[in-house]
Amino acid sequence: MDATLPDPRLRLAMVAGRSLRLAEARLALVGAAWMENLSGEVVASNENPIAIDDLEWLDIEVDAMVSTVKPAQIKEMVDKLIAEGKAYVCYCSSAEEREMRPNPSGDPEDAFYDNRHRLLTADQRKAMKKSGRVPSVRLIEDSPGTPWADLHGQSLGAHPPHDFLIVGRDKQPSEAMKRAVEFVRGNATHLVLDAGCASMAGQMLTILEALDALPTAVLAVPGWPPEGTDVPSLGQLQASGYLPHPLRDELTATIWGTGVSIDALDADSVTDTGGQIEPWTVDAMAERHGAALRDMPIPELASALVAYLTTRGFPIMEREYAWQQRFARSVRSSARILQDAEPLASIILTSTVDHDRSATSLLRRPESQALIGVVDQILVEQADVEEPNWREVVRDLRQRVDRPGRAMSTLRLILSGRKEGPSLPTVLELLGVEGCRNRLEKARRYG
């Protein structure tokens, strides 16, 4: 390890070309908390700006950046392993590998390679190359089955049971080789791994051992989510209106149990990963996120809604701050994510309302036009009231009409263009006296 570099250092390897998945974000949270407790650094690759944006959104601070590992750098380390006698060029064909004993153990290779090309002479390799055989590179494995464990004894897989591929016949490095080189090039000393990826982890640590670059400490986080679970990316969650801090708590709860904030973790609790993980679904996560929204102060929720709805094209920033807070109160009891506020916003934050053919037919009826007159009169009476009690307004209206149920349904259609939707008091409050009268006037034109 370079003595000039901070100790410890953690390098977070990002997957290029897409937003972070929840499992990756969870590892990043663990790594960031671990490094904070050890006064270390979080070092990230610059290969994926989207992933770095995701980390910043989750309020994970990256202390340093390293350049993307280039193919030439991987080749340099592979050549070094061959020169030191720790790896060799293998000319075994895929047909020959299929003849070997099947490997059902979950190891990345489908067959137990019998190490037949480990001791080929230089002349034999030359002859195979001349015959057109496509080479691969295998790491010599002299400790098959020896287990790897993290600093708390949790399993990280084992040394592979045979000499294993680090470069395939397609000249591409294995995932384990790529991650090992990233770790070395990032001058990292500490490593966080998903315990559910034991096979890849075992290979990666074996490669790092051959490179004389084993981590100072490794921390295994229990595998999550359950296999086969369709988990969205952070980008998808952002787009649908999740907030970062409730999501951080959600990810933390999958490791340490509910009710624990990652910001409050100490060094011991960071490594306490033995608790049982409850079944997880996107729907359950949304429900818990909704509970967090309901606990938010109204000004904070209003600010989040304004930011989200503005990105969705709603002109909510044009409204007064007090109105924005009223809108937040209206959606807080039912919204699970910010996206759930869009139906109400599409009714309220539009200059007018559209009515389909069946609605216009209903509005032409004499009883509908009479209702418009009654409602307009009530609104005129509220014009000088600073804060109308809209529930009382609705009660008053019900007493002034002959068929209250039908009248309420018609009024909702007039104001929102919909037969079903938010409660009338909510629509009346958010539209206000002037907004309601404007929509009544449009409906009156159908008469």
C-alpha cells in the first residue's frame, strides 16, 4: 500500500451505463458508514456519472475519484501474473471443457477444469497456438476449497476448486478479474461485498491474493433482495417521487432492522449484520415511504412536492407559499410517493377543465344549470371570508338542493372533469372562490 495515501480507503466499484440498483446503493451506504467510523475515504470510479449522481442524491459524499480502468491496465496485471508463474495461457477448447466433470456448485464455470494445460511446455503452447486454438488465461489455484471470511467470520466463498478463468477466449476479463484490478488501481485497502455473491467474491479475493493486494479488512453484507425480485434503480425511484432520506432508512432497515438511521450508526452496529431480513416488495417499500411522508413537517413536504411537480411540468411554483402548503396538506394523508400527487395536480394546476361528450350532455340539463346558479351564489357569499370552511360550504349546498347525492356528483364533474376523484372540500379549497367560479362559468356556457 502506498504510504502517502489515507488509511483506510474504500473504493466503491460502480456498474457502468446505468443508475444504481437498490442492492448497490445499500452496499454504498454500508461502505460510507464504515469509512466514516474509521475516518477513511470513499473513493469512486468516474466511469459512470449517473451512479455518482445517485450517490449524491442519497447524500453519500465521495471523497475522491479515480479514472476508469482501461483494458491495457488489466492486461498489464494479467501479464504480471503470468510472468510470476501465478497464471498461464490455456488452449483448452470449449468442446474439451464440456467433456470434463460438470460443476453444479454455483462456481462461474460450468465444468471442473482438470488443470490439464497448467504444465504445458513452451513448445506445446507454440504448437497449439499455431494450430489455431483460441487462448484464455487461468489463475493457478493451489488452495482449492480454502474458505474466505470477512472480519467477523462471515463466509465470502472459497478458493475456486480448480485453476479458473481470469480472461476468456473472447479476450474479455472475468468480472472477478475486472473488480480486482479496479480495487488495486484505486489504491483501496477496505472492501464491502454482497455475501450473496460468494462465488465471485471468492474468485476476486483469490486474484487479489495472487496480486499481493489483499484488503486490510473485508465486510460482508447479507445478500439482498431475494433472488428473482424485480428491484427498480435509484433513477426510477427518483422519477416516481421517492425522497432520499426515507429511502436511506428503507435500505438500512434491510440490514439492521427497522427504526435505525444509518446516520446514527457506530462502529459496532455497522458490522452487526446478523439480524433476520424481512420479506421485501416494492409495494411494501412504497407504504413505508408514505408513512415517512406523513411524518414530514408540512413546509418540508410542500418544498419536496414543488420541486417534484415542477419537473413534471406543473406550474406550482407560480402559486403562493401558503397555497403550496395547503396542497401538501391535501395529499399527505393518501400519498405514498410524490407521484401520487399528480392526479390532484392535474385537476387543480390547469387553467381550465375538459368535459367529454357525456359530461357536456349532462351539463346542458336544466337541473345542472340550476345547480350552477346555487353553487355560484354560495361562492359569492364566501368571497369576503378570509379562510372559508369548505366542509361547511358543502353541507350548506346539500341543504339547498333537492337531490344532494346527484348534485355533488355533478359539481365534481363541473370542477374537475371527472366523475370520481378527490373530495369536494379539497377541490373547492385548492381552486378557491375565483377558480371555482371560473369553472362554473365555463359549465354555464353549455346551457
